[in-house]
Amino acid sequence: MRQLNKIETWIYLVGAVVMVIGAAAAVLMAAWAPWVYAAGALCFVAMQLLQRYDGPNVTIRRLRRIMIFSDLMFLLTALLMFASMDNPLHLPHITYLQYVYRKWVVTLLIAAILQLYVTHRISHELEQEAKKS
């Protein structure tokens, strides 16, 4: 798997920290939270997409696809955070509350759980692959 250089690693880590700050601020109803979260998510996702795997291991390729789905869920979370601000879609109030308001928490939870699983499994698979060679 392609390793990130030092600058890319810093961007990756800062993006993750900024995502956490943005999500925590969104829970506290800060108006600037979606902007902070979106900036962190863009950095985090961009750096994860730079980590390619070109090897023959089918399991790692499958796990990478799950990771990319998780990255899309992080970006969807940012969109839902923006949509949760003051009903920008101008939906009827009940519809807005049912389908949009605060639903970003669900997508964030799904993305985080998938990231934890995939990160653990990829590192395990890479260790096994290194032992074989």
C-alpha cells in the first residue's frame, strides 16, 4: 500500500482532528461547525484516496472499496450538516424534521464504524502479506 509522505500525513492527521472539532461543534449547535467539518473531511478523504493498493490481495482491494464508501459517507455527513442549518432546502417543517434535521449523526456513525473496521483489517492483512514474502 502506498505510504503518505510527511506533508500528506500531517494533512491527513489535521483533517481528522478538524473533523472531530467540527462534529463536536455541530452537536453544540455552532453555526460554523459544518464549514470546519467539511474542510477536515475534504483533507482526510483526499489523503485516504492517495493511499493506493496495487497488489494482488483481493481482500485488501475489497477493504479499500469499503474505505472509499466510508469516505463518501464522511462527505455526505458534511452535506447533511449544511442541510441541517435552518432548512436551506425549504421543505415543509415536518418533512424537514423527519428526513434531514440531525440525520448527519447517522452517516457519521456509519462512516466511523466502517473506518475503524477497515483500518484494523487492512493493517492485519498487510502484516500477513509481509510475513508471506
